[in-house]
Amino acid sequence: DALAAERHLGTIVSGVEYQAKLLDERLENAAFVKDYVQILRSEDPLSTGVFRRRDRDNHRFGLGDSLRYAFADWIYAKASYEWATRLPTPDEVFGNAFPVRPNLELQPELSHNLNLGVTANGDVSSLGQLRGDVNGFLRNADRLIVLVGDDEAATYQNVYSARSLGVELAAGWTSPGEYVALDGNVTWVDFRNTSSDGPFAANKGDRIPNRPYLFGTGSARLQKRQVAAANDELSLTWTSRYVHEFYRGWEGLGTNKLTVPAQLVHAVALTYVVRGQPTELSFTGEAQNVTNAAAFDVFGVPRPGRAIYFKATASL
């Protein structure tokens, strides 16, 4: 029985971090080192009816540093670098029987990650609160873990080399009195295969499959305090999420390519909160995918259509 094969995966990640604040705490620095250990004990069923041992141990080190400098109370810049390891998860190694098949040879993902950004957040008495964030990132990865397959089955595999270059933009505004809040963000990622060797060398220059490269969200919230009590709050929030279409397989293969279509999904939520000491009560009614639009996950599997939820919570 193939399902009787041994499947054990143990992971330990530990680290040490040192933080320092300088120049009247305008400059903050955090340096860290990490240790990654993963132990795999498994068996691979052969067509002859016997099991073959497929044990493997992985041990890696990592390090990084992040800087944050405040030019003023309302604006600061940040930069970070990390030499990182991403250990494969049980689902990536062992699959889920169908449609994701196991890959007991899957190796950890190694990467050099660089981030640069500027964040602003301040109050303008006549306009309310304004906030914005710009972040650029670069990632060079070796043995990138990617889900590759077709409409019948897939496996997680290592791409020898990949490069990700992208930018994230976010902006928001809150009116005086906090009656209205608007927020939005958009992300663009150019994540491509740069392998000159290995099984995916023929796809050099292609986008990494099963990964959105353009997506964003927007929200609008109306809020009123002291509706029926001194410490209550009533809010109505509308949220929209957009994901541009992307390929499920390598874009350079074939002419009839499998794609996950573009999708725009809306949700609306009405929340009433009563804050007391020490009790807090909240009641939320939410409608997801209000327009019943077609929605999919990264595998192209349809997600539920319109759905209604109600939630009540009490904090003591």
C-alpha cells in the first residue's frame, strides 16, 4: 500500500537578533543570524511492491540586517538584506495524493533578498491623516520551489535559478474625526526563471508559473462613534481585490496555455463594537464576493461565489 509509506518531516529554525538605537533613536538597526535544520525520514514505493529509503538531512545558516532611519516624526526610510533559506513544507515534499504528487528530492530554497522603502504617515489638520508607502525589492533565488504541472497533476520542483524584481505602492487617507478612511495598494512583481542549466533551462526568461505578477486591493470605511452608547462604534467597510491573469504553466510552452483569468472580487462588512472595562463585544455581518464573480486560487481551482457570514465575539 503506497499510503503506508513512512512520512516524517521535522523542522527547527532558531535565531539570535541584536537591536540598537542611535542618534536619539532616529536610527534603528537589527542584525540577526539564523540556523535551519530539516530532517526527512521517508520511503518511496516502487513498482515491485517494496519501499526504498529516501532519508535526507539539511542544515543551513542565514543572516541579515535591517536599517530604519527617521527623517522626521512622520517620514522614515528602511532598508534590509537577508541571506535566507526557505525549507520545504510537508505538503510540498509529500504532496496531497491528488492532484499534487510527492517529490522526496525537493531541496531547500536559498535566496538573497534586498528591500528598500520610504514610509510617510502624518496628520494635516485641515485634511486629516495622510499615509503612503513605497517599497522596492530584489530577490535572487537558487533552487526556487515552484509548483509545475498541467490540468491533471503537478509536483513541487526546484528551479535552479530565479530573479524577482518588484515594487509595492500603498496610500491612504483618514478624514478629520475619522469618519471616512480610504486605503489602496498595488504590487507588481517580475519573477523570472534565470536558469541556464537543469531541467528548466529551456524556459529561461519565462515568468515563474502559478504566481500572480500584478494585484491590488482597495477599501473604503465609514465609521461613527457613540451611536447608542458612550464607547460604541459602527462601521461599514467595502473592500475590492483585483488579480491580473497569469499562467499556470511555463509561458514559453505550447500555444494553448492554461491561465488563471483576471478576477475582481468585492466584499462588504457591517460591524458594531461596544468597548467596556474589561469586556468588549463585537458583531459583524459580512457579504463576500458580492457580485458573485468567478474567482480562483493559484491552482485555477474555483473558489466559492457569494457568501454571507455573521460573527459575534466577546473579549473578557
